[in-house]
Amino acid sequence: MIARIGRRIAGRVYRATAHRFSHKPRHSESSPERPQRELERLREEVKERDEKIAELEKQIHEQQKQIGDKERQIGEKEKQIADLERQLALRKQNSTNSSKPPSSDGLAGEQRVRGRRKKSRRKPGGQPGHRGAHRPLVPPERVDETRHVLPEQCEDCGKALPRELAQAQIVGDPQRHQVTELPDIRAHITEYQMHGVACECGAITHAVLPPELKGNFGPQLTALVAYLTVVCRMPRRVVEGLLEQVLGVEMSLGSTQKCWEEASQAVALPCQQLEEQLKDEPVLNVDETGWRTNGDKRYLWAFVALQFVVYTVAATRGSEVLVRLLGAVFRGVLCSDRFSAYLKYHSGKAQFCWAHLKRNLLGILDLTKNSAVERFCRDALAAHARLFRLWHKFRSGQIDRQQLLVRSLPIQKKIFTLAEQHLNSRHREVENLARALWEHNERLFTFLEHEGVEPTNNSAERALRTGVQWRKICFGNRSATGELATARLLTVAETCELQKLNILAYLSVAIAAHRRHLRPASLLS
């Protein structure tokens, strides 16, 4: 550009000089010094032009520098805007459009839509014509006390009626009404007195307390402390207050901890048996969540089988936890989210959670206003809805598995094609999700072929909910012993609930067997 300006100025100087010398002025012969003065004037003009060119070049250089600075500032501002948009998007995330749990939907972030999106015109409560739910009467053999109620006088003439059942003329069956009430609760205290007995030889032998009677609290009370802590998720001090006010049992904070630890030791063998059974299960749902031990980061893992649940607290979220519990190779179907630990560990049959995929799509759709991105998300969500309508028809018995497979083929093809079309999307999150759908396509539809496999990982997430609630109340553990007790008691509680067993009764029997050095009942059905 500078060279072009210089050539332009030189051309003008040349043309001006040629024009001046082509026309001879009058009396040129009489002034021989005139050409010399003209030449000097032209030299001065050229010099001024050169100075102007240099000044222009300097201005151009400064403007280019300013343009570079402005472009750099614009780039920094665009980066700041992108960061702020991402932070705003993260604050708008909740459990419906991301992998965040529902317990994280606090007041700070975007609130998830609850209930119906469109307000119903129906009044709250039971609707006209619905079948009412009433408390059934317990059988007569379960009734502890029966009281007969007789009318005092005739409702027709007002004459007094007999007040004794034997004297009254009873007509028809009585109208029954039952009231359930708690009796006066008082702890049963047994005192054991070990006597010394003298023998004929003169020696005195003192009785020894049986090992199952050692300690200050019986198996049922010890099991109740563990039940209140694990199942009811009550802090130790609340348990301490409840025992004192309801049962009249004074128990220190350290005693509640000892009861809890004894319950953990009593169920150690059943929990070990369940852990050893994990690697032989045909289908497992796995998930993990954060945990704390004395302020340090830990992870609570949940392994959900058909008939039992196993928990473990680990220092890592990596695949080494899977190797420790499932072996180097798991031969069953592993159901999980798309976390890297599962991809690294398991190369066999797997089922990825469709609920996570749906939340990812909703998150992208809510936080992006690009038309191409919206079209991708809406097409994927439409295919997801069609697939789950088909799955619900199969679950309700309207179609069999063969029909499920045949009718799902167009949906599978649609999802695969949609993912392939967006592998090179300019939107990073769309590209990542499309690549996941494309690369792990066979791990999205395992539930269509294998019995016992669900399309979501909801069973593992529900199993972790108890642990999350416990963590929010009690803030984790203080030691490795506490971690072990947490995993064992959660395992027993969730397994008993899954098998429809009485948790408190099982803990009581297990603690009694532990004190007698007997094997507790197995939880493997």
C-alpha cells in the first residue's frame, strides 16, 4: 500500500515536470537562471512529498498497531463473554437438564419445573367416582382387647335399655371399630447376679457371665440404634434423645457409636458373601457419589443386583474399584452412565443410561439458541420418546420382545443417522454427544435383547439416595472403621428392603448370633 502511494506521487511529479518543460515561457532566453530555480522548486516538492509519505507510513504503522491491539482486546472480551455465558448456563442447570441429583436443586440455581406444566382445573384431593382407600380391620385374633358399647336408651320411645351385654337382646352383628394405640413403653432391664458357690473340697467357684450377655444393651436395643441411624438417618445425638424420652433409656453418645459398630461387625459375613456374589451376577447397575471421611474426599459406590445391593466407600472414583469387586473381567451386563471409569473397565455387554442422555439433550436445548442445535436436540428427543413408548408397551404386555426388537429398528437407525450427521458439529457439546451416540451405539439398545436390563440406571441412583441423605445430615464418617460400617449397614438395609425382610428383626438376630459366635443368616436367596 505504501509503495503504491509512492508510485502515485512520483507519477504526479513527473507529469508536472514534463508539462512545465513542454511549454516554453516567454522571455526564456532572457532568464537563463529560471530552469535552475524550477528544478530546485521541484526538488523541494519531492522532498515535501517524501516527508508526507514517511508521515503517512508512520500513521499507517500506528493504525495497524492500534487495529492489532483492538483485535486482541476483542478476542479477550469474546473469551470473557463465552466464559460468562458458560457460568450462567451452569447456574441454570438442575436435575432435569444435567446429571446433577435432585437434592442439588437449591434456591441459588434455576428451579426445575415441578408438577404439571399446565395448571389443571381439577380440585386437589380425590376426584368424584374414585375408589376410596380405607384402613382394613385386623383379624379378631390380632385384637388385644374387645370392649362392647351398648346404647343407653331407645331412640324411638326414649326408654332406658340394659347396660349389660348378657341382659340385652342383641340383634344382628355389631358394627366394628378398631383403635390402635401404643402401650406404655418401658425398657426391660434384666440383672444377672454371678454367685460364688462353695464346694465340699472347700474351694469357691464364681459364675462367669455368658459371652452373649456381655455389654450393657441387648441385641434388640443395639439393633434399634443401628436402625435409627441407617434407615431413619438420625444423627447420634437425636438417637440419644429419642431413647431417653421414649424408652427411658439413658445412653451416652459413645454408647450409641459402640452399638452401631457392633451391628456392623455382626453383619460382616453376610456382606462379604454378597460382595463375592457380585462378579457372578448376570446384570449389575452401578453408580457412585461423593462422600467425606474426616473432611477428606471419598466416593460411595452402589452395586445393584436383582436381589441385593452392595455398597462400598472408596478413596477413588476410578476403575480400580470395579476391578476389586467385579474382577478383571465382568461377564455380565454392566448398566451405568457414560463415566470414563466404566468405559475403561468394561468392554463387554453394557447398557448406558437413557435418562442421562435425555437430560444432556434438554440441557443443550435450554441453554443454546442455535437453530441447527435445536433441531438436533428435538429430533433426538423425539426418537427417545418413541423408543420409550415402545418400551412401556412391552412392559405392560401389549407386545412381546420379538415385536419390540422389530419395531425399534427404525428408531435405532434414526438415532445412528442423526449422530453421524453431527459428528463435525461446530457446537462442542453437540459434537461430544453425537460422537457418544455414534461410538457407543450398541451399548444404548442392550435392554431390547436381554432380560432384566433396564434402559435407565434409576435403580442405582435410587440406591444412592439413602447415602446422599445420610451424608447431608451426618456429613460422612470420621475413620476407616466408620466407612466400613456405613457400607455394611447400608448394604443390609437396602437388601432387606429389596427382599421384603424386616430390617430391625434381621439386625437383632444377627447381633444375637454374633454374640454367641454363630454364623448369621445369609442374605443370598
